[in-house]
Amino acid sequence: MNRKSLNLVLVALALMLPGCAKKLSPSVPASRVMPMLAEVVTASPRFVAERDKLEIVTPESELQKSWESVIAFCGTIQCEVVYSSITTRTGYSAPSAGLSVRVAPEDLSKLLAAVQKLGKIGQHTTEREDKTSDVVDTDAKIKNLTTFRDNLRAMLAKTSATVQDLVEIQKQLTDTQSELDSETAQRKILANETEKIAVEMSFRVESPSASSGGFAQIWDALRESGSVLADSTSSLITTIVAIVPWLVLIVPVMWIVVRAWRKFKLRRNRTGLAPQQ
């Protein structure tokens, strides 16, 4: 049942309830029927998917330890790790780490408290999406498909069915079961999204402050200069290696050209010095 159908049912109930209220309990005014209906609709369960995003700032020396500590703590509560990654410092790129988990709503506060002990939370955003209509539609499809599948199985058990009927029923049963499996898998995905909270954590290192002193800045400059020197040396080696195979061909050709040019000049000089008759 989709949202439009649900609205139509509610409108029909709203039109029917005043008449029923007058017949069953004349002392209850019709003006109280709509608030009662609103309470029933409000009391229906809502299915909301929540996603939290955290940015944790830690010292570079504590980055890997903090990342591993969150993974270890996740195993002590109702929490599962979906994705994790960590990168070390390479050239100008600072080290970083990422972690994606799904945690039960009642354990979210425990996870956040543990993360706060490991570093400073630079940013925390929360996103929520209402999945109620998707859940209701999927549940209705599963119920209808299950009933239809059971009816097809009952038809297969009848001895009066012909061979052609049995073949057609079996084909319909296979298609129905396949669609039912697909909807069941979709329902599990929705349950995972609405029954647990997705938490994405990104770890980044603390930027050095201006008060760290001149020695830290000098050390950073030396480290960067060493990196630049290494990059330049590697580029030079690559260029030399690329040129060496061509030298085997270029050097003999140049030697032949120079020798031919000398012979040509020598012959020209001899021709110019020859006596005229």
C-alpha cells in the first residue's frame, strides 16, 4: 500500500467514523472523531534512516592509534564496521584515515563519547531521511507475493490440473518466488538503514600552529627540500634512462656525418689548389 492509497483509506475512515460514533455512542460528539483519528495516524511507527558524519582531528603521532581504538571499541557494542582505510604521509600529502560503521541507536552516545576521548571533533553533521513509505510498500508487496505463492503451490497439489496447467503454474511460481526474494532482500536493506545509524568518520592530523616555534618551521622546510631534491633526482635518472638507448644510434650516425664532412672539405681544398692550364 503506497502513501496515496493510505491517504484514501484514512479519508474513508474519517467519513465513516462520525456516523459510527453517533450510532454507538450518542454522547460522543462528531467533532472529537478527527482528533482521535489523528492520534491513531501519529501513533503509527515511522522508519527513519539516520546518517552521522564526524571529522576527528588528532596529532599525527596518534592518528593510527585513534583509528584502531575506534575499531576495537566498535566490537564491544552493537556496532559493525562497514569500511575502513588509512594512508601514511607521502610527499606533500598528510596522513589520513576513514571509518564507516553502523551502530544501534542506543549505543550511538557510547560511540561518540569514546571518539571524543581520542581527539577533537572538528565537525559533526546529522542527516535523516524518512523511509516509512518505502517500508510500507515493501511489506505490502511481500505479503501479497507470499499469499500468491502459497495459492500457486496449492494449485500445483491439485490432481485435476492438466500438464499444460502445471507447466504454466510452475513458471508463474518461479517468477513469483524470484520477485519475493528480491523484495525480501530490499526489506533487509531498509531494516539495516532504519534500525541502525550509519556513522562515517574521517581522521585528519592537527595542523601545526604558529606558536610551535621557528625550529619546527625549519624542520618542515628541510623535510620539504629533501622531498624536492629526491623528486628532481628521480626525474633526472628517468630522463637519462630514456636517452641512453638512443645514444647507441645517435653516436655512430654523428661520427659518420662528421667524417664525411671532413672528407668533403679535404677534397674541395685539393680541387681548389690544383694548377690551372
